[in-house]
Amino acid sequence: MTAPIFRFKGRAIPFRPGESVAAALDAAGVTSLGHDALGQANRYFCGIGACQNCVALIDGVVRETCLTPATPGMIVVPMEDAGG
């Protein structure tokens, strides 16, 4: 059986059912979610949504990746690549 996937910057990221987007990215070796407007790295940090350092555009909506369950086919885009 093949693991479900979502896309991050065009890359297929496999995940386990119930896993957050941030946990799946971390398991896939993704350590940076891009950079904020000041050039600071966005990354998975607190894991509970308090720091909002892991925000990304998920299926067109700004969300914390640590609180968002991964779902098959979702598209995750770093904020620096979101346009705006």
C-alpha cells in the first residue's frame, strides 16, 4: 500500500493518517518552511500553534502547519512563495 501524499514546493510528501503537515515535512527532511518578511527562517518550532513560526499557505489558506492534519492532495506553499 502506498502512503498518501501532499505537495510542498512541488515535492511529494508522504504522511501517516493523523499526522500534521509539520510532522510529515519534518519526517521527510524538510527543515525550513521558507523565510518571513524580515528574512528569518520559518520552521516547525513549538508544535502547538503558539509561536506561529510554521505558518504556510495550505490549499489557499494561511494555517499553522503544526495544527493542520495532512490530507491527500493538499498543496502547501511557503509564505514567501505565496505572492501577495
